[in-house]
Amino acid sequence: MRRWVVMLIWLSLAAKADNSAYINWIAGLPDQGIPVADRDWQRLVANPSPEVLQKMVRRYALYVDQGRLDKGLYQPGWQIEDQPGAKLDHQQTLSIKDLKRLEPQLPQYQALIQSHKVLREWSLNAVDEFPDDLIFFEDDQHPGVARLNQWLMDLDLVDKMEGDIYTQAHKDVLTEVQLQFNLSPDGRLGRMTRQALLAINHQRIRTLKANLERLRWLPADLPYPHIRVDIAGFNVAWVKDRSKQIVHKAIVGTKHKQTPVFSDQVESVTFNPIWKVPHSIAANSMLRAEKKKPGYLQQEGFIIYESWDDSAPVVAADKINWKLQTPRTFRYRLEQQPSEINRLGRFKLDLPNQYGVYLHDTDKPELFEKNRRSFSSGCTRVQGISALAQTLFSEQSMAWVHTTPDVLTYKRMLNQPVPIYFVYFTAWPDETGRVRFREDIYKQDTAMTGWF
């Protein structure tokens, strides 16, 4: 909306200071990624009364509190419940303090808002800062190079770039951009390459809007402490308070076996866990492995049960005709016993949920060195999970005792369950507060960015 229209409304309602504050609040909503419809401003211009203004405030307060989009339509897998921050009836007058309290109180929300503002400024000013006749060649020195450095960092195309000399590093980055848009890969900043950067800029803005919306789908303020499983960021964080967290690398589900988005509570820690293989994995990948290499299940320490009944007897592997087994007819229950090659490793954090998902150790720690860590069947593997478990115990004044044999499975209940949130964000600030953009590994952004 044009600024002069906002000013006109502001003047019309300026008789009361509170009214101008409401106008300013509405005008600032686009910074939060919430578009304000022109027709709403037009209604207010036609009738700039406090009643019309409050009706508009209540509607947009609902968007701030619960989100603009229906998560059931735009991300159906999102299963984290949000408690409305206010009951917005037709007669209620919300104060400016009320409106501020409805905004997500997580510090990441403000970081994403700031990044959104910065990229919107680049959308408006990039053509003036990098005009058509400005073309950089290697070793050129120019004030515009420092501005280009900043833009590339704001777009998260580089980690760090300094100075005012155009170098091979600049050419390498811009060559990748040119190849992405089928441009001649000469590594120079010209008109078409600038337009390609603007296209990336616009996409980043839409991504920020989608993730600001996801933050509004969460409860306005999460309880502390809690555990955050950052699916697209491949990490798990112990979040003690708003400013203190410990982050661990993590491995999450593949594209076809996705880690779900939900909330729950960690109730206990299992030491030397037994892996009770889900039927889908047993009847497919485990069956294939046994057929390919007879004796595989016995070598890997699996016990085979006749069925899924708790009282089912054990069956010797050599008593089963594996060639006749198919995924459809496979009825056996497989349990891998504790050992160095157990898929769950040495520790498991237990949380009751409909997905059968939990946090656990791994027998393949080398996978944590990969940048893209989506290898699991839905559960989350955590690097240094023993340290995370010890933190849980320490925070609840529980002694860390783990001196029993490695083959003995046992469980210790926590004194107090710990909230855990499995979340999916494709834009998220790092430890310095700088927003980084992630790969949309589960392709959850398309519908949301299309709307924005």
C-alpha cells in the first residue's frame, strides 16, 4: 500500500493517540511477512472510524497469533498444536501490548523479520546499486564490490566475503548463479547476472515468509527447557532458555521415510536398547539382506520371533525357508540385541507417539560428517547423545550411573518429562543470529511460497 494512503488514514484517526498506534501496527505487518490487503486499507479510507479500525485489527491479530494459512492444507504433516493467545470476539478491543504478546516470542522470529527487511531493501535498491553499465572484471577495485559482498552474504550464497576487489572467489560464486539460470558462465556481474541474483532474492523472501508463518503455527512461547529437533537443519538442540542452547548434529528421515513434525515429551532414557525392527523395514530391507547374504540376520545379532505376539516363540534362522518369503507374507518379528553393531547404538531417548519415532545413538558415526544427513527411516540419530542424556539427568539432579554390562538393557525414567518439538524450517538463524537458508529436503515449501 502506498505510504501516502497510510498517512491519510493516520491523519484521519490521529485524534486519538491509540488509533495511530494501531495504524502503525498494521502498516508494520508486511515486515512480519503478513500482507495487508489493499481492500482493507480502502475500507479504512472510506470509513476511518475506530470501529472499522478495530475490526481490521482483530482480523490481523488472528493472523499474527495463529498464522495466515491453514496448515492442514499447506503442510498437512504439521502436527504441533498451537494454543490461541487470545479469544478474538467481535467486541473485544486489543491493546498494543496485547498485539505484541500475540507475536511469536522465540528469538528466531525477530531474526527472520530482520532478514526479510534486508532482502526487501535489496529488491528495491539492487538496480540502482548495480546499474546495467556496471560490469566487474577480475582484480577490479570498486566500492560496489563491498556492497556485492554484503548482498551475497545476505542471500547466504557465501559464508564470508570482504574487501573491495573483485576476485576469483566472486567469479566462482557468480558462475554457479549463471549456470543455475542458463546464462553464459563468465563469472562477471552484468545486467543478466544481477537479474538472476534478484530472482534468488525474491525466492529467499518467499522462503522467509513461509518460515515466519511456520513460527506463527507454533505456540507463541515454548516452555523451557525443551529439546528441538531441527529436521531440515540436521541438528538437535537442548534449549535451556531463550539465549542458551547446546546443538548436536543429527541424522533424520529420508525423503520417502520422513521424520514427522510433531511435539511430545521425553520420558526416559534406555541404555543398551534392543532394536525392535518395524514390520515395513523387516519385511523389505532386512528380508532382502538375508536373501542376498544368508546368515545376515544371525551375524547382525537379530532374534527372530514367530509372530508379533508378545508370547511368540523364538525361531531359528535356519528353520525358515527365506527364498519363499515375500514382503506380503513375512510375519516374523525381528529384534536386534545390544552390541557394538546395534542400529540404535548405546542410548535411546524414549517418547510415546503414534509414529514410533525416538532419538537414538548410531552404529555408523561416520555419517555425521556428511552435510546432507537424511539417511534414517524416520527416527533421529544424535551425535553425542550420551552428552544429551547426561544433560537431561544433570538438569533434574539425577545421578548419571552407567556401569552395567553393555549387553544389559535397562531404562531410567526422568523425574520430569522434557518437552520435545520436531520442527521443519528452511530458513533459520545460526548461532550468530545470521539467517541461513536450507535445502527443502521434503519439498514442503512449494505450496506456501506459491501463496506468498
